[in-house]
Amino acid sequence: MKPVILLVGRLPGVVETVARELEDMPVEWLGAHDRDEVERQLEAEPAIACVVIGAGLDDRIRGELIGVVAARRPDVTIHLKDRASGPAGMAPFVRRVVASEVLR
């Protein structure tokens, strides 16, 4: 069974692009764009190994999502992408996180 990575981002295209760019990694990708989707994914998929939250979301929302994930799945690591690298930095960031935290 492949580990599942939940990518949370403001723009649906970013999540789809990241999954496509990183299809060589032996993981399954899930996406979410808001709190409701994050909650649904956490409830529906027990194999989520980590959550990566993009920088396009407002800090208040990112903080809220951290609380949601931590409360529902304290076993899951949460990673926040920086804003400085822009949307193009999402795939490299996710690759580093998954390689070091999930596939090590």
C-alpha cells in the first residue's frame, strides 16, 4: 500500500500540477482546497502519511487547517510551504518533504 500525501492549496491547478510533476514518487496524491475538503479527506483516507499546505492560503486559514489536522490525525506530519519560492516552488518542496519524511 502506497503512503498517501494530502496536498492543500488555494488553486486546484497547483495540486494537479504537483501530482503530475511528482508522479515518479511511489505515493498516492490527494488534494483539498478548503477546510471541508481537508476534513473529508482525513476522515475518508486512513493512509494519509503527511499533509502539505501551500502558501497561497491566508495565514488564518493555514493556522485553522493545522488545528484541524492535528486534532483529527495527531499521527500525521504537517508541512507549510514558504511564500518566497512562489507556485513553482511547490513541487520541489513537496518532493523534499516526501523524500525525507515519508520515504526515508
